[in-house]
Amino acid sequence: MDFDPQAYLDAPTTQASERRPPVPVGDYVASITDLLSESWTSKDKVDPVTGQLKSGIRFDIVLKVDLPAAIAEMCKIPALTIKDGVLIDRTAENAIDYSPGKNSRLRQYREACGLNTPGEVFTPRMLIGRTLKVRLTHEEYQGNLQERVGALAKVA
């Protein structure tokens, strides 16, 4: 089959693009479909110790949120895919810091997925494919509501 993605650049339509309604705030079952790791550097925040721009590692946890039929119909989507960005605290040796009080959001994901047991091996990639409960919240941006991942819990 011949497929030219460039053809989409000239594909005409008369249909307007519409914003869908936000998924209502509430608790939903979700599964982690991917985990992406990337480095980041601040545009303007300087580390007071080094004098260099702050930088670090962020995990983007990709979630597929299952929606009840009525909400899926109202929002015009069968499921919601959403990313939760998790900034990672690191040790002086540049490893993930698992000491008390560090990486609390990663800890919350581990607990919700049943992967926070002392003595058992854990790698962040083990989160992929796990199911958990997420509380969706809303954040306003330029007058529009956007879904955000709030609290996390185990599926009952």
C-alpha cells in the first residue's frame, strides 16, 4: 500500500475543529501504557550552589483512563489518554533517590501499583501495564479546563 504522509498537508475540509467537553472530576480506573524519561533544563532558574541553570530528569507517565459509557458519550471519546509529569530527585551519584521523603510522586505510583515492597526489586519500567485508580482534577488555562492527574490509589 502506497502511503504518503505529505498528502495530509493538502487535505481539504469544511468541518471546523471543536473542543471536546472535559472529563468530569472524579475517580477512574486507568492503566499505565508507557513511561518516558527525558532530561530538562530550566530557562531561567539558577542552582544557587553551582550557578548553572537548574536541570534534572522527568518521567512522563502515560495513562489510559477508562471512562464509563455515559461520560465517554458526553466527552465524545472512548477513553482518555493523559500524561503525568514526575520530576525525579537524584542522589549525588546521579541515581534515583529512594531515601525517605524523596520522589514522593514516584512512591505514590509504586504504592498504587503494588510495587513498593521492601526487599523486592523495582525498576520504574515495571509500572508499564499496571492498573490503578486515578482522581482526575481540572486546571484552568486561558479560560479552558484541562484534565490533570490528582490522587492515586490501588484498584479495590
